[in-house]
Amino acid sequence: MSLNAPIAAIIKGFTIFGSYLGSRPYGGGHINDTYVAAFSQSGTRVRYIFQRINENVFKNPVALMDNVRRVTEESQAKLFRAGVPDVSRRALKVIPSVDGRPYFQDADGKTWRCYLFIEGARTYDIIQSERQAFQAARAFGEFQALVAELPGDRLHETIPNFHNTRSRFDRLKEIAGTDPHGRLKEVHSEWAFVQERESFVDVLLDLQAQGEIPERITHNDTKLNNVMIDDATETGICVIDLDTVMPGLALYDFGDMVRTATSPALEDEKDLSKVRLQMPMFAALVRGYMSSAGSFLNQAEIGHLAFSGKLITLEIGIRFLTDYLEGDVYFKVKRPGHNLDRCRTQLTLVKSIEEQEEAMEAVVRTIES
């Protein structure tokens, strides 16, 4: 590792002991600046992750880090009480600043955090097997279970209405009405597809309002690359990237797993013939998720597992379509029409889910029993 001057200054704000050996940029995240730094502690090389929180995306980093502190401390405490070995690899460990806060603010007012680096494990960007799908779903279900009884006040909403599909639909309707960049003429079929499914957007919200589905603490970004997979055992050991942990519905997390794990196509695939829900992957997700979350889910939640995949995929399609009509202001694009390609991929997956929804529901019933 080489000396990295910015991090060399930042580390002085955290309670880390030992001799600083060096640091380098780490990972391929698109939101936060991330570095890994090494220290010699009693002759042992120990690594830490440092991240600068992107305040353009997360407007209240102090509230965000309060959420992260609470859920990581709860997870560690429950794992310790259960006698789980190697707790420091099973839940993120937040390193406090020198004044005891779960973050440090530098001379420019930028907010940084520090975690103990999890050795002997890695993340993967693309699910390659049913085993990986099972492990990812099991890990996310375990995370929900660990924080299901978090004491104290309700967590902060780091991004309000993040999975409020009614709000997302209404925003698309508003933008389609004004058509600020004259693009609506290019997306008549996509807009019609979404409009035909407007009744979907209120289903989970209505069940929550009726008290049939409870609010829970959810991760809200349940992609495979947010689970650390142990190098030796190939099991999912730790959920990471907790920026969007906040109050939500358990089905939001499972639905996003279906969206991101069941199709072999990339999110921006132009060849829509490659986009389809693979039933074996879906079954692996259900098995993994139910193995860890089944103990606390109620019947209404279990009964809507298949539906949640359709809903969240539709919601993300709505978001891509909205951004395309707005002029590509939220999601980063690499080519003209990039957000439209993403939208079409999502809507094609929605159609594939609809074609197999009865079979998906049968899978859930079989695994539940």
C-alpha cells in the first residue's frame, strides 16, 4: 500500500491504534468515496474501510450514521448472545471517532465513517449460481431478523418514500403530462404498459394501511454485491452498504432480490429476448429467504413474495422511465437512451414474471409447507 495523504489526515479523527502502513482507493461504488487502509497492531496487519458519505445523495449523513450505528450494534449483540463465532465478520463494526461519534467530519465539513475490514470474504457483482442466490437471500433475511426487534425510536428515513410505488407512479404521470424534453413520443408503449398496471402500485401500501403487513427495518438495496461471501465456505456472512437501511416493508427487500437475481440479462440489456425470470433462481431465493426470515414473516407477507418481485421491478422501470423523460438527471448514463434501455429491460422482466406468477406462487407454497 502507498501513502495516501487525504486518508492519512482523516484517520486521525478515528480511534484506531497502531502504526499506519498506507492506503488506496477501494471498490467500484458509484456514490461514496472508499479507501482501504492498513495498520500494524502488535505486529499484526489489520485493515479498515474509510468512506466519505456523498451528501448530494444522502442529505442528512448524521441521521444516516445514527441508523447504521444502531443496527450494527443490535446485530452484533444478538449474534454474540447466540454464541455465533467470529461476530466481527458477521456484522459491520463501526469504528467511533475520537469524540465517540459514529462518524468524523473533516475540515471541509465532509462526513466520513470507518469500518473494520472483513477479511477472507468478497462480494460478487453477478449471481452465477443457485447457491449464490440462496446465500444472498438467506443473508438478507438474517439481517432483517437481527434488527426486527430494534429497541428505541423509529429509524430515520434516509431517502423518504424510497419504495413508495404510488409516489413513483404519480411522479411519472406528472412528468409525462409536461414532457419537458419532448421524449414522450418515443415511449408511448412503455407508458401505456405502466398505466395498465397502475392497480399494482397500491397493493402493498393498502395492506400496510390495513394493518395486515407491518412496517419493518429493511435494507432497501438487496443486490448480491451487498453480501460478503466467505472465501472458504462460500456462505453469505455479512450484509454491507447500510446507507438505505430504514423503515420499510420486508417485501421491498425480497422483491428487489427477485428483480436483480432471477434474470440472466444485464440491467441495460438491449436484446430483450435475453430478459426472463429463471424459476430455479426464484426458488433458491425463496428457500434462502424463508430459512432465515420465515420465523417472523406473517402470512400476508409470505403470500405476496411472488407479487413483490413484480411490483419492485415495475417500480424500478417507472423510475428509469421518469428519469428518461426528465432528461437523465438522476441515474448516470453512458449513451443516448440508456435509461430507456434500462426501463425496457425492467418492463420485459415484469411481463416474464406475470407469465410465471402462478408457478412462482406454487413454489412459495411448497417451500412454506
